[in-house]
Amino acid sequence: MFRNRKCWISLIKSACPRCRTTVISTRQKSVPSKDNPSSIVKPIAKTGHYVVSKLKFLLEGYDMILKKFPVAYRLHQVFLIGTRDLYQDIREYMRISQELRYGKSVRELSRKELELYFQIPRDIIKVAPVLFVIGLPGTNFFMFPLIYLFPKQLLTWHFWSLEQRVDFSVATQRKKGEEGQKLLRIFHKLGSGTHPTVEEILDAKQYFIDKPLALSKLSRKHLSSLCRIHGKSTFFLGRRSRLWRHGGFVHEMDLAMAREGIDQMDVAELRWACFLRGLNPMGLSKKDLIAWLQDWIKISSSIDSQSMSLLLHCPILLAYNQPSNWILIH
């Protein structure tokens, strides 16, 4: 009897539009809405979702092409693995964006999820043109030699060997260090070969909120140097917004790192975190890397949107005179 009663209820709901509307609206209201504390880490827009989905489709197609040609499969096995890794990261990126869209708080994301959500858009912009050209008929003859000669310029870390990942990261850090020399005139204490303590840096926080070092008060040359230090475009339009967005992402990753515990990270993760924040980690022990990141997080945890300039200058304040960085630029 109860079974028949349930069947009648389901038939009534399916036949009555008003009942269906009530059910749908009830389901929608059941989705928990949470305040997202970050105005920086957001779900991707519809246009971005379209581009990412098309790249995902392209990666699936390229995987099938390589499987049809056994010789190419053997010669380009590394490229195949990189394509699969990138494909998996894009799927994860879209999943995170979907969760943010449906109300998940950015503070609920793990450190790894934030790092991936920060990095994947840059990787897509870099590698999408290459994959598109390779997908065209007859382009493999000149594209693969170019990729072999210029992997750093044309591919992302998904396609690099472990040795290449280290070499390219060190080369990038060397350029950041050279750019940091231009900002030494502002920080006289750094010029003497020492670093200010965390407490001294936080005491100077007010100077990064207003004149002379607030993000809105920096000169064009100063902004360009900061952009190069953080690997951002120096194009004159939108420099401040690019830096502010970058600092906001790093700040959220710092908070996630503090929540989960730096000591839970392996050496590869610690090195990536240090490279991102301006320290050359090569030659340093795990204990040294953890200690340096702990100092960084002490500063980052005291940062808000008004003092973002302080966090953006921390690669100079905390890392420039580190011996591992000096080796690269002197």
C-alpha cells in the first residue's frame, strides 16, 4: 500500500508543473551558500569555461592521434605523458571552478588545489597555441624540432623532465634576482648584505599602505620591476591589477599552507613554494626551507588588501641576500 502511495505521489508531481517548480526550488534552496572571503580566487567566466573545455577536447584528440602512429608514440612518449598530466590538471581546474561557483569558500580549498588553480590559467595560455598548431595536418615536421629546441618557451612543466624543471626554475629565479638589484636603492639595509627581521618588516607595514610604497603610489619603473620579479607581464595597462591579483593568490596559498602545516609538505613541494616566492631553494635543507617559509607566512598572515604591496616586496625583503640567491646573480 505504501509503495502504491509513493507511485501516486510521484505521478502527481510529474504531471503538475506547480509541484515540479516547488521541488526544483526546494532543491536549489538546499544548496548551502557560503560567503567567499576572497575577491581574487573566483570561478572562471563562461568564456573562460568555453576555452578550457575546447582545450580539453583538443587534448583528448591529440592523445588518439599519437596512439594511431606507434613510431610517433615511442618518439614522443614524454610529450604524451605531459599531455595527459595537463589534461588531468585541466579537469581538476574545472572541478574547482565548479565548486566555487556553487558556493564553496576559497578557505575550504587545500593548498594543492589553490596552487593548481593559480598555475593552470598561465599554463593554458602558454601551451594552447602549440597544441592547436600540432593538431593541424602536416605541422609535426617543424613543430616537434622547435619543441625539442625550445621546451622552456613553448611548453609547460607537465612536459619537462625532472632535470629540466630544476634548471628552468633556477634560470627564472636568476632573472628575478637580477631584477631585484634595481630595487635595492629603495631598501638601504639590504644593500649592506643583511635582511631585516620579520618584526622590522611588519613595523614598516604602514609605508606599504600609503606613501611611498603603496601599490597605488609606485612609479612605472618600480611597477615594471615588480612585475618581472613575479613573472607577470610588464605591459603598461593593468600592471597594478595583475600584481594585486598575484599577491592575493599567493596570500591565499600562504593561509592554506599554514592551515595544513608546512612540515607536511615534501621537498619538491617546498622547493616549488620557495621558487614562487623568490627564494632559490637549491642547496638548502628541508629544515632551512621550512624555516624560511615560516617567516614568510608570519608576514603574509598580517597582510590585507591595503598592504598587499608589502607581500609583493617580500622576495626582496626576505630572499634577495640569501646565499643561494647570491650564487645566481654574482
